[in-house]
Amino acid sequence: MSDTQAAPAPSDKALEKNDLNLIWIDCEMTGLDPEGDRLMEIAVIATSPDLARRVEGPVVVVHQNDEQLAKMGAWKQGTHGRSGQTAKVKASTLTEA
């Protein structure tokens, strides 16, 4: 899928099972209201118990239409506009459906 970035292949050591490993999921949204705001990006990283990165998972960018993006507050519009996040969201072909 063109909207995800594949992480480099991890070494076998990076995949050793450890019940203390942590999975971090970062969700970038159009705002903080889970009922009304929409998902823009999801990223996943697995770390060891001491927080050393073990595996970087995909970064998935979700398309949102101009109407949804216009609902973002001024700070988010400015920040995501400058970082290129808004352009990536508009260009993405992956939808929430």
C-alpha cells in the first residue's frame, strides 16, 4: 500500500520474545474530541523494557477531506500545514472505511 512506510527489516534479535516489551501506538488526529475529530495518522513502535527501539512498525496516513481538515483549530492547521502532515493526509488514498 502506497500510504504506509515499511520499516527496515529487523534483525532476529530485535524480535526475541520478552513479556516486558512495550508496543507504542501514536495516533495523530484532527483534534482531541474522540467523538467528532478524525484520525490522520497511526504509527507503531515496539521497545524493550528499557525503552530501546526494537521494531518500528508502519506509519499509516489516513485521508481526510477538506471539510474535516477545516474543522481543526488554528494551532493544528498551522502546525500540520508547516510539517507537511496536512498535504500527506490530502494525498492519501487510504480511508477510514
